[in-house]
Amino acid sequence: MSKLEGKVAVVTGGNSGIGYASAKELKDQGATVIITGRNSEKVQAAAKELGITGIVADVSRLSAIEHLVAQVKEEVASVDILFVNAGIFQPAPVGQITEEMFDHQMGINFKGAVFTTEKFLPLLSDGGSIINLSSVNAYAGMPNTAVYAASKAALNAYTRTAATELAPRKIRINAINPGPISTPIFGKTGMSEEQLTGFATAMQNRVPLKRLGHPEDVAKLVAFLASDDATFITGSEYNIDGGIGINPLLG
Ligand SMILES: NC(=O)c1ccc[n+]([C@@H]2O[C@H](COP(=O)([O-])OP(=O)(O)OC[C@H]3O[C@@H](n4cnc5c(N)ncnc54)[C@H](OP(=O)(O)O)[C@@H]3O)[C@@H](O)[C@H]2O)c1
């Protein structure tokens, strides 16, 4: 299938999990894809595996995003698909939230996302598609996720307003709210193997469809929103969560 033939896509945090699967899907559907990430070795390894370009850029630093845009500009004339995916998950209970943790999580998940779009706008083609990777946590009230949830809720609010403002250029901007997806993100929290297994089992039991999502499930939705099949969709949010959002009391 070549629905994205001729389109150029940038995927932030594309060396792992949902970003990696989405980069693969976008490429498989015909797009020219550039991935980014914060770790040089990981970015280069993923780019090599996928046969695409990889560029290192820490989205929590505005100068790094500006440098990224300049590097992308050397490779391509314009960008049609911007998948703002880079993010972290740092759980902490209310009462133990530190300023450092707040700034770090907000700095990547919200500020990093906003300024990725901000800096890429001049390079985005009219009619382009921006996809923000948010989370069902924005609405869930799940313990230990107050700051993470707030970072994603802020991103969703930003998405709606940006959709109105970018509409004159026919640039569409939408948000995806995944439920629990099986990716390396949880292993980066410092949880032990035992805790990770317990967390995954508990999550899976709460999902009506009784499984965790695969990164590839989300990648299909990313490719749809990026494509011309979605040209009348902007300012929207899509839950992709096995139903967890409709029945939080299950399990
Ligand atoms: N997995 C889930 O259940 C789930 C659910 C809802 C929403 N999400 C969201 O989905 C997105 C992707 O997460 P994932 O689950 O695929 O996790 P992942 O496998 O850890 O991927 C996250 C990617 O973002 C990169 N990244 C993190 N901080 C960055 C920074 N400052 N600058 C540039 N890149 C950075 C990571 O780099 P490193 O590999 O170097 O860490 C990695 O490539 C995140 O926004 C996350 O909040 C995930």
C-alpha cells in the first residue's frame, strides 16, 4: 500500500516503541521518514534497521529542536507529516512530586511537544498533518500519574487550539490517546522486572479486550491520520485503548 507516497514524515522519539513502529508503518506506506531521539547510538541503530535517516535531538532543549529543523531542511524541501511522539513516563504519588521531576516530565511531554510544532511550522507544507501522542491518562485519574496526566491533558488542550489556528493553512493537528501499550517506556521508570510484570498483568486485566496494545496498533492510526483519508479530521482525539477508557471499573 502506498497511500503516503511522496510525503515526508518526521517522527520524534522514533528509535523505540510506538515511534519506531510508526516510522516503519509510514515508510511501508510510501513516505520518506526521518526519526529523531535523544540517544545517538539508539537513533543510529534504529535508523539503520529501518533504512531511514536518524537525527539526534533532545526535545527538552529548544536549541536542539532548532538544530534538528535545520538538519531536516538540509535533507528535504518540506515536511508533510510531523509525529510528535517523544515522551517519558515518570510516576510519583502526590506528596512526593519534586520540582525536578515536574520540570523534566513537562519539559519533554508538553513543552517539548509544543516547541517541536512551533519550530517545524515554517518547514511544514500547507495541508500537512501533525499528530500529537497523548494518553488516556489525560482523563484517567490513575494513581501516581498526576504530572504525567497533566502533561498529556495540556497537550490535548493545545492540540484543539492549534487546530483552529492552523486551519487556514489546511494543516491538520490531532491527538492520539493510547491506553497501555507494550513498549520499553515502563522499563525506563526504574521498576523491577517483577513490578513490571505485575503492572502489565494488572493493566491487561482492566482492559475489556484483555490484552495490552501493540505499538503497531497505534502505528496504523498514525498512518491513517497522516494520510489523505483523514483530510476532514482536525482538532480531534482518538482513544486507542482496548476499551479501558469506557469501563474503568472493570477488572
Ligand atoms: N506505552 C504506553 O503505554 C503509552 C500509553 C500512552 C501514551 N504513551 C506515549 O507514547 C509516546 C511514546 O512512548 P512509548 O511507549 O513508545 O515509549 P518508548 O519506547 O520509551 O519511546 C519513547 C521515545 O521517546 C524518546 N525520548 C524520550 N525523551 C526524549 C527527549 N527528551 N528527546 C527526544 N526523544 C526522547 C525515547 O528515547 P530513548 O529510547 O532514548 O528513551 C524513545 O525513542 C510517549 O509520548 C508516551 O507518553 C505511551
